[in-house]
Amino acid sequence: MKRFLPDEAATTAFGRELLDALPQDLAGWTLLLTGELGAGKSTLARAFIKAAGHRGAVPSPTYTLVEPYNLARGNIYHVDLYRVSGEDELRYLGWNELDDGCRIVEWPDRAPGLTGQADLAITLSYHGAGRSIEVTGLSERGKLIAATK
Ligand SMILES: Nc1ncnc2c1ncn2[C@@H]1O[C@H](COP(=O)(O)OP(=O)(O)OP(=O)(O)O)[C@@H](O)[C@H]1O
Ligand SMILES: [Mg+2]
């Protein structure tokens, strides 16, 4: 599915919609957010985390690499791989221990092997003054979600 998001509010609304499309228990889901600098990946992740009930700031994980949120629907891990190069580094930062929650990952292209273990690929692109967004299912359960969006 592909959609036009005219402004930031539309990206935020889409983050909420994405959360609503997922099962109540988010454990084990992996969502990949791809797009150029400023495409809106963090805006979408922030809306997703807030829609799941987080109150307060959603700081960028650019330096911490992972920001964890313990919420009613389970843990959400906001991951930014901008400064990571490859799967080895990803393992070193404790990626495998994040499987008790939902991993929402910016710059997944830094560790291409992630595609094989993720559920949804979400791509944001510049489109005039707004953005376009495309959601593709990677896993079988991800394909079911993508088909409904
Ligand atoms: N649909 C939209 N239309 C226009 N502007 C948008 C839209 N969605 C988000 N923005 C704006 O794009 C800017 C960049 O957003 P954001 O920080 O989310 O990008 P990013 O992809 O995470 O960037 P980075 O790669 O640097 O982490 C923000 O100023 C935000 O308001
Ligand atoms: Mg960002």
C-alpha cells in the first residue's frame, strides 16, 4: 500500500493507525523505517510510541542507539542504526535481547540482514511539500497487516 501524507499531522495520524493495525501483544514484531534524512521516520516512531500510551518526550536514539519504553501493550524499543555498520555491531548492542518487545528501527539499511527477520518495511519519501509512505509486508503476518492498510 502507498499513501500521500501532506503534512506532519498526517504522518502522526499514520503512526497511530499503524499501531492500531498490529495485534494487542506487540512482542516480537519488527518494523523497519526507511527514508532519507528528514523524511519523517522519527515523527512516525514518536507517534507510534505515544499512541501506545507513552507520556512525555520521545528522544532520538541516534546516540543511545536504543530507547526502551515499557507500556501497557508490552515493550517498544526505538532503535536508530544510523551510526551502526553491519550485523556484528547490532548483535553487540544487544539486538537479540530486544525480542520481548516491538522493535521500531530507523536506518535498517545499516544492517541489511534485518530484512530477513522483520515484519514490515515502511518507506517514507519526499513528495512535493509532503511525504509518501509505502508499507510492505516482509513476514507472512506482516503481509496480512500490509494488505489491510
Ligand atoms: N508528511 C509530512 N509532510 C511534511 N513534513 C513532514 C511530514 N512528516 C514529517 N515532516 C517533517 O519532517 C521533518 C523531519 O522529520 P523526522 O525527524 O521525523 O525525520 P527523520 O526521517 O527521522 O530524519 P533523520 O534521518 O535525520 O533521523 C520534521 O520537521 C517533520 O515535521
Ligand atoms: Mg530520525
